[in-house]
Amino acid sequence: MVTEELIVNMGPQHPSTHGVLYLELKLDGEIIVECRPNIGYLHRSIEKIAENRTLVQFVPFTDRLDYLASMNDNLGFCLAAEKLLQIEAPARAQYLRVIVAELNRIASHLLAISTFAQDLGAYATPLFFAMRDRQKVVQIFDELCGQRLTYNYIRIGGVAGDMTPEIARMIGEFVLYFRKMVNDYDELLTHNIIFKVRSKGIGIISKEFALDYAVTGPSLRASGFKWDVRKDEPYLVYDKFDFDVPVGANGDAWDRYYVRIQEMRESLRIIEQAMGAIPEGDPVAKVNKVFRPSGEVYMRTESPRGDLGFYIVGTGETFPYRLKIRAPSFSNIAALAPLIKGLNVSDAVCALGSLDIVMGEIDR
Amino acid sequence: MDIAALVQELQKKAPAAGVELTPTGVVIRRDDVPLVFGLLKGEFSFESLQCLTAVDRKGTIEVVYHVYSFTHRLMAVLKVVLAMDDLNVASVNGLWSSANWFEREVYDLFGVKFTGHPDLRRILNPEGWTEHPLRKDFKGAGVVLKPVK
Amino acid sequence: MKPFLMEIIWLVLKGIMALTFVAVSAMFLIWFERKVSARVQNRMGPMITGFHGALQSVADTVKLLLKENIVPTGADFVVWWLAPFFVAVPAIMVFVCMPFGPNAIVCDLNVGILFMCSVTSVSVLGIFMAGWGSSNKYSLLGGMRSAAQIISYEVPLLLSVLVVVMQAGTLSMQGIVHAQETGWFFLKPNLLLAFIIYIIAATAEVNRVPFDIPEAESELVAGYHTEYSGMKFAMFFVAEYTNFFIIAAIASTLFLGGWLGPVAPSPVWFLLKAYGIIFILMWVRWTLPRLRMDQMMSFAWKALTPLALLNVLVTGWLLVIKG
């Protein structure tokens, strides 16, 4: 009998490629012999645009990088710019930044775990549960800055708007509500036998593999490597809070999923502490209208997907000379091809879903 | 270990290599890339290449490496300066696999050729395109704003 | 001559009634599924068309009827064109010996259950034809998966049906119902096991979660019917929901006493039991993730089939002992 290798083009339009990722799969039956990921379908030349905008003008563009965690991208860029310009945001702004970044992390993780469950064939139900809870976060952001997805809330030198008592009440209610709801996901997915047999032992990222491919974020922590920028290179006021860095044991898809669940609990702890300790004061520092950045800076923060780095080069002009965004998803997706080699298509979808990629950040 | 100590160690280990500390990073000569990075990975346990990019300095192109050591909690910024008419540098893909896509991106956007790279194709822009858009002399179709004076 | 003619007219009328039931039942089930899934997911489901969206399926049908029928380039036209019929026609044929009540049956064949099982197994041909004829790789993978799955789950399914046949001593559907007048079959432990095996195997047979591998949306887009549109797609859709109804109806006939029941008229009981099973399967569908192909196959061959075989053996012994 003559057998042939089948070449399947998975994407750019496919239900489980999380955007416009295009995988060229060479299949032997259903086993993947070779995988070639192709990216670039969402390339909007944001790095080139940055060279033609002032730093302040560029903040809204960072919203469009990781569109599921825009607050974290705002934060990463503003911290890098502030480090370059030697500006310090007021204490109240620092606490507000922590609160919104952690709220956004919860919203982003909710989508990550629910789309992962969707990839495993749990039709829409976890997704609707997650959307229901995410909606509450999004409403808080809507109250805070008038936008649901692209916030432009964190600015150079502070934040755009102060927290009103109404918003403080909403956040407090959300923390109480969500602390109970996280357990629902445990019941629905974490300990579900089918969910476990599908995701345990699939797409194992070992510690060495993760460091070799510069995989960061929950995918790195799932391999048992304790590394969190918030803890190990504290920025903002993260060093004042008491929180744990959850790690996995085997580095498989289930571990990556479960690290995210635990991280949401930790984020709740941070938010609660920050809400309790937030000082009074101005939410924005008095800063110049025109910035002339000079020198170089590389600043990284912990976005929901991993280490988000901004490398800014300035030459004294109002426009930055060069701006490089080190997107966590970019490195994580680069590890996909060796990761899914030898798996079958169902498991490849599982491994891809558990990496939690956002194409807007990969293609920039 | 801090960056100055690292540079001293490097100069001791590889006296021939022109390792030079500047305020914005460690500048090394192009031909010493395999040697210096091999030392960093092997001797100084820099486990991870976190970021690799380039800057067009009009006339030269700087390739910038951010390598991180989880053991020493140290980020080393290394730079290689390439002349515009000879944009070749050795690939570090053999040391850190994350370099694969980073180098492809730099090749795509700046036209720097990484010798020894297994799969040097364009990554973000369409294949078959000839230009390198992040170079300063790139004339795109879009509106180019003027800096505020 | 005259009674013969009457017979023919009566048969045709019965056939039309069965066909109408198929269409209405599929439309109802689609609406029902949307409503059940909406409840599971904390939402409302269709609310605009009619009372609680009751006419949504009518609107969908009109849409599907009016849609353009697209033939993919490179399709094996004859195979591609015939496939929906191979799937839809067997599903409708099964209704010939579906016992809605003591007299409400088109034709009580003496090999009723055998006829039903053999006719439904034809549909795997249609599914594979659709997968092959579309000249789409996802469809091909879906068709292959489906053929493997349906054939493997046919074994435990038929073995669990065999237990019922042994107990009832007849293949006729009405005969099986009458045999349960003294007590519904699923109350006996060996038949309860057969019932559970049947439900699991039947879920796989109709490609529903957690066995929806041939249509796995997140892997294969839509599986074997990716390339179908308009009325051709509607035929797959109707056949899917009709098959869904059929497995529930057979389960209620074989294990839950079919149309037997006090007070209410017999068709009501029959439908109540069938929709009860359907509701439970829908609930399962909207809660569980999907198994992987090899996990599902090993489950069929290593767990379900031996268990079903053992069950047949035990039932045989019990019958011999009871004499």
C-alpha cells in the first residue's frame, strides 16, 4: 500500500489558531511530522510607527499589541519611558496601576483558560462563564477610563483618571464575587476526568527547553521554574504585597492551565492588599509637555503572557529613535514547532491553546 | 556579579576579543560573536537570550543582544556594530534556540544576514519582498511626521 | 382489490405522517438544543422570533432553503452530491418501525430492531462519501475519523441491543414493548448495564460530545460537512438531529417501556421518555470536553465491548437458569 504525507494548512482562518496564525502541518495519518508556523498576518508596523510618534502619542498604540491585556502593555511601555525620562509616578498612581494591571491579568487569564477549554471541545460553556466574569472587570475599566478594551489609561507620569468611591465599591464587590467563582472553574474543568486525560502529559515544556526558547510567563512557571518579574525584579509597589508565585510540576498543558487558575487567586490577593493600602494624593505627576528621550532603556514587566520588554533608544529628538517590543507571545509561539512535533492534531491544538498566544502582540 | 565584573572576566578569558564596556552596553567585535557568546552560555551560565534586535545608526547597524542569567540575576546587553555594506554576523541559534525567530525578524526588518542560521526567511513581511522597513532610509507609502522642534 | 388499495393509501398516509414528524422533530430539537445550551451557559438563547424564539427554526429553515448551493472545485461531484442523501434517507427510513403507540406504527416488522440497526449503519457510508467527495483535507480527516468511530461503537451498541432481544424473545419493536408490560427493562441490573452501554455507544454513534471527534470544530473546522451549504447542509443537519431523536427513541423503547405508561395517551409517554433522554444528552454535551481519537477507540474496544459481551453471557445464563 502506498501512503503519502498529507500537508494541511491550518489557518490563517481556523477556529483554534487564536487569530491569524498559519501552521503548515505535514501529517502522517494524524501524527504531525513537521510544523512550520507562519506569522505576520497582523503586522501593523507598530515599531516603525513608534519612530514617528512622540512617547505620549505612542501610548494608545500599546493598547493594540496584546488586546486582551492592554493595561499591562500600557504599563510596560510607560514604565520603560519613565525609566528613560527619569520620572517617578506618584504613590497613588503606582497603586492604581497595580490594581488595574492585576484586574486585567484576571480578565486575560479567564479568556486564556476558557478558550483552552474550547480547544479541548468543551463547547462554549466555559467560554460563556469566563465572559460573564470578565464582563465585570471590563465594566470596572469602562467606569475608570471610558473604554472596554483599548484603555490608554496608564500614562507617562501617572494614570489618566482617579478612582472614585463608586469604582472602589465595584472592585471590592468583584474581588468578593470572583473569589467564589474561581472555584466554579475548578469544578467545571480542573478536576474533570476528560479534561485531565486530554491535557495531562501533552506538550511538555521542560525547564531547559523553556530557557532555551526564552519561554516566559505561566508557560515557564508550569515547568517548575519559579520566575516572576513581579517577585524577582519588583517594579511599581509589588514588593510591598504578599503573594505567591504558583508553579507547576510537569510543564504539560494541564499545568499551564492550572498555573493560570492559581495566578488569578494570587491577583485577587494583590488587589485586595492594594485596595486596602492605597494612599491619597494626585494620580498623575507634574511632567513636561514635551519629552526628549535620550539614551537607552530595556524595561520588562510581567504581562499575563510572560516577560514583556520595551527597548527604547532615544537620541534627544522628540521621537524615539528606535523602539523594540519584546513580546512574550512571540517567543512562546516560536517554541511551538518543536513542541508539537510527533503529536497528533488534537493534541497539537491542545498544546497551542495552552500556550495562550495573542497574535496582535506577535505580529506587532 | 555585575556587568563590570562580567566584562573583566570576559577580557581575562578571551584577551584577543575586543570586549569593551560602554554606558549602554558591552560592545564586541563582529568576528568574536561565536567566541564571546559561547563563553557567556558555557562559562557564565547565561541561560536565556531574552531579546535580539537591531538599531539603524545611519551608516552602521547595531545588533543588540539581551542575554539573561537566571543564576546571577543579571541582564547583559551586548552590541555588535555592522557596516552597512557588509551586514553579516554569525548566528547564535546554536546556543539559544530563541535566536531563531529573533534573527529572522532582524533579517526581515533590517536585512542583517546571520550566517549559519538554519532557516533565514522573512517572518513578518511577505516573502519575495525586497525592502527592509525598519531601516532609516526606507521610504514607505505612509505619512511620515516631522519631529516637533 | 379494494382493501388492497385502502392499504396502500393508508401506508402512504402513515409515511407522510412519519416524514412530517421527522421534519418537525428536527426543527423542534434544534430550538430545544439552543434553549438548553442557553440555560447551561447563563443566557437566554433565541428570544425574538415568536414566543421565546419558538419560530427560530422556521426562520433558519427558510434561510437554508434560499441559500446558494456551492460546489467546491475539485469535488468528486457524484459522490459529493449523493452523500447527503445517504445520510438523510436512512434516518427517515428508521421511522417505519418506530412504535409511537399500540397502533401508531407504520409497519411492525418482525425484525424491527434489526432493521433499524442495519439501516442506521448505512449513514456512515454517506459521511465517508461526504468526507472523500469534498476534496477537502479537513473533511477527509473527519470522514475517516467518523468511519472508524461509528464502526467501533456499533459493536457494543448491537451487543447491548442483543441483551434486550434475548430478554424479550422477539425482534419486533411492539413485541419488545409488550414484553415490558410486567416491568420496564432498565429495572433489571443486567439490562441497566446494557442501557448505560447503549447510551454511551449511541452518543458516539451520533457524534455528540464527548465523542464529537469527526466534527471537532477546534481541530477540523466542521469535519465532513465543511464544504456543504444551503439545502445540502440542511440535510446533514436534519439527519443529525433525527438520528439523535432515533437513538433516544430506541433507548426509550428498549429499556424504558416505550409507549407504556398510565393515564396519558401512549404517544405522549413515548415522546416524554425520548425527550427526557435527549435532554440529558444535551446537558452532557454542553458540559464536557471532547476525548481524543485514540482514547475514544481504546475505550470502545477495551472497556465497552468486553463489558457488553460479558453482559450478553450473564444474561444468557440468567435466562437458562430461569428456564
